[in-house]
Amino acid sequence: FSHDVTPVILAAHCQEYEIVHTLLSKGARIDPPHDYFCGCDSCNYQQQYDSFSHSRSRINAYRGLASPAYLSLSNEDPVLAALELSNELAMLADIEKEFKVSDRFAGTTLLPNMTHHQQPGSPQLKLDPLLLHRKTTTPFTWMEILIISWVMARIHWMPSDPQLVSEGLYAIAVVLSFSRIAYILPANESFGPLQISLGRTVKDIFKFMVIFLLVFLAFMIGMFNLYSYYLGAKQNDAFTT
């Protein structure tokens, strides 16, 4: 590895979670590279002296920052940090062609209704460099408009619509298909006894419910016989039902 690769960057490249955690606990961090248009003395010197090493060091740093090991251990919200870094690398891919070698953020190809940036060689960019940060969005295609209108019409469908019923039955079939795993679990030494015990417990619960219903039915008939004389009474509503 090149001289610009620090221990924490190397550990992040190798996905060594324990080493990254140890280095972070000691205060090691991956410094984000300067902006591409940075005019400081260090950036100017590196670009003039060895532009290849300068670009390679930037790629190594961003590879470390984009590592799942470093993202998950150095940020309170790794998902948000990953999305922000992905957006930054998508912009850099249009400026620095070297960043297109990374397949971790390969989703920068222009698709319908996706945000893209001005190309570096466009005439507008030469007049106004700030166009790098201006974003445009492609319009919806006619197929997407048809899909959106069809989905919105589903709000007014009747609950008994065949399409909705078929989707509900399909969902039930998916649940039942997963329940077939119960035929395999008894062969496992850990889950088999638990499944057998749970099955027998459910059977005992059903037996208890039968006894409970018998007792409940007996008391219901007894109360009916006790208050049946007041069936037509109108003086007290408690005795009329």
C-alpha cells in the first residue's frame, strides 16, 4: 500500500472491525480530503508535484470513509452518513474520473426521475463553475405516470375487488408456505423439543377452553332461568334482555 495509507485507512479497507474500533478508541480518524477546487498550498503542491499520487491518496481516503467497518463504528447514524457520502462521491465522479473505478457507488447512471449534475466540459460550466452544485431532475416517463395513476385509483376500490382479494390470498399463502418449516424443525436438537413442547401446550390450552366454555354455558343457562320471569318486564332494563 502507498505511503498515504494510514493504519486506520488500511484497517477500514480490510474490513477489520476490531482493529478499526481499537484505533478509533485511541483517537485515530480518517481525515476527509479537501475540496477538489481547494487552493491551499498543500493541494497545489501535490497536484503540481505528483497528480497521480494526489488522486490515489484521495481515492484511498474515500475508500476508507466508505468502508462499512468505518461507517458503522465512527458515526452515530451510519445510514445517513452513507447516503451523504454517496451523494458526495456521485458529484466527484463527474469531476474526477478516477472515482468511477469504485463499484461501491455504481448507481450514478442517469435514469428517469433521477438527479444528475452538469458535466465538467459543458459550455455553461465554463461560464459559471458553480453549476457543479446545481442539480436537475428528469421528468416522469409516460409509463411511470400510468403506474402512478393506477396505484392512486386503488384508493377507491371496493374491499371485495378480485384484485385485492387475490393479493390477500397470496399473502396468506406466503405465510402458510413459511409454516412448512415446522415439519423440518423436529429434526433439530435445539428447536425440535421446543416445537413439540409448544404444540402440546397449545393442545392443553384448547382443552382448557372447552372446560371454560362448559362452565360459562352452565352459568349462562342458570342466569337465564333465574331472570326468565322478567323477560317482558318494562320496569327495569336490566331484566329485559
